[in-house]
Amino acid sequence: MYYVHVGDASKILDKLNPESINIVFTSPSPPLSMGERMTLLNIMIKCKRVLTRDGVLWLQLGDYYDESGSMMGIPEAMLTMMKSVGYIVRSKVLWHRTEHYKQVDRRRFRVDYEFLYMFTKSIDHYFNDKLGLQDTSIVDAQIQNLKRGEFRSGFPEKLVEVAVKTTSRPGDFVLDPFAGTCTTGVVALKNKRNFIGIELREDTQEDIKKRLDKFDFCPCDV
């Protein structure tokens, strides 16, 4: 089952029931400024309210360079901010990006990785250790090539799947407050989880419905 809310994530999260979501998986636009980081942090705080006591929040972030050529340290900054509001940092997964691209600046190393942070409200969170996926913290996955007019971001389903399989059960609710083209939703439905998405853009709703309806789940009333 799935449901996609249209609108501002901050406002919609206030309407969701407390402790109604088992895991959050999201890959938001990079918070480059302090104002953007505070906005993202506020949404993460509201996600904490709707997470179950044994729930898990996954936050995927890459880093960027400023005008001086220095790395901005975005993942590290958000990590510190998340800890300051009571999240427990349980793991850091390294996403090894295996797609090929031209290295423009030859005087620095290729940036072929991004971070995926695993946050919890409690040390007693749910984790399926029988899968053996915790035996490495490195996930090899590439951004997928898109066909002309195809409605998806290219974000690797494999990365989402690691999170969904290890920290949720069939029938659990998966939330993405920045749903985009709903790759998180696709993975959730494929693995027999329910999906709740929040997407600001209204003009993508028909495409989202077409994409998620392929999995023959009836929309849920949330």
C-alpha cells in the first residue's frame, strides 16, 4: 500500500500520527547554506516524532565544493546537528559510486563515494542481522542511465534496498519526506512494505501514481 502527500514536508509531518513510521529513507537536495541545513534539521526532528521507538532514519548525503575549491563538509555538519537533537548515530555506510565520469580537476582525488547515515531513537532499534548485510559498510552501486522521458531519478535502488531489508519488516511503513520520483517507494513496495511519500511538486503526482501502481498495491488511507 502507498500514499503520497502533496505539499511542504514540514507541515505534512505534523499531521502524521506519532510513532506510526518504522523507517525513514531520504536523499534530499544538498543543504549548502546554514539556513538550508537548519530547514533540513527541522524536518529530521519532525521525522523523529513519527518514528516508532525501534525505528530507523536513513539520511543519504554527498559533499560539494565551495567557490574557493574547498570541500564544504556537508555530511559531517549534518551529523553533528543530528546528534545535537538527540539522534543516535548507529552506522555510516559508504556508497561507492561505480558509474564512470570525467575527472575535471586532476589535482585532487576522484569523489566516487557518498555517505548514508543510519540514525535511531534508541539503541534497541530493529535490525535484521540474519541477512548478513552488516558484514560490510560499503555498498557498490551506480546512478542508472535514463531513457528519454523516463520518470525516475536514476538513484540506485540497491542502496535503498539495503536499508529497507535490514531495518524493516514486511508490512512496515517506510517514509520519504523528499519523495521526488519515489525510488524509495518502489523499493518499499517491491519488498512488501507500505510507503508514505511527501512531495512538494504537484505536477509529478500523475507520474508518481503510474510508477507505483505497477506494483499492484492499493493506496492506503493515512
